[in-house]
Amino acid sequence: MLTMREFDLLSFFAANPGRVFSRDQLMEAVWGEPFFEDTSTVTVHVRRLRAKLDDDPAEPRFIETVWGVGYRFRP
């Protein structure tokens, strides 16, 4: 079962498949907060989503890390 924030994040990704978003962009779009110093909450939520969506979170199928940029959803 997803938390409300996990659902919001997944919904945002699903509405924008293939597009890469930085942690800052995700904070603003999903949390409604402009950039602030600590965006680790995005990282934590992505990790939790991977654990719930993928058989092997170490080899994510749906939420891909684009190194140096951010994350993208692969349908």
C-alpha cells in the first residue's frame, strides 16, 4: 500500500513518462515547496516506491535514476 505522498509522486511520474525531473522540480511539483537545502526526502520516497513497485529495487524497472540530473518514469 502506498502512502499519500508516494501516490502523489507516482501519479506525477505516470503523468509525465520519459521526462527527467530533478529533485528540486519534484519537490516543487509534488510537495508544493520551492527548492530548499535538503531534497533527501525525494530520494527516500523514490526508494520506498521502488521497494513497493519492483521485484528487485536494486534493478529498478519503473523509476530510473538519471545520474547527475534526477529521475524519470519508464512505463
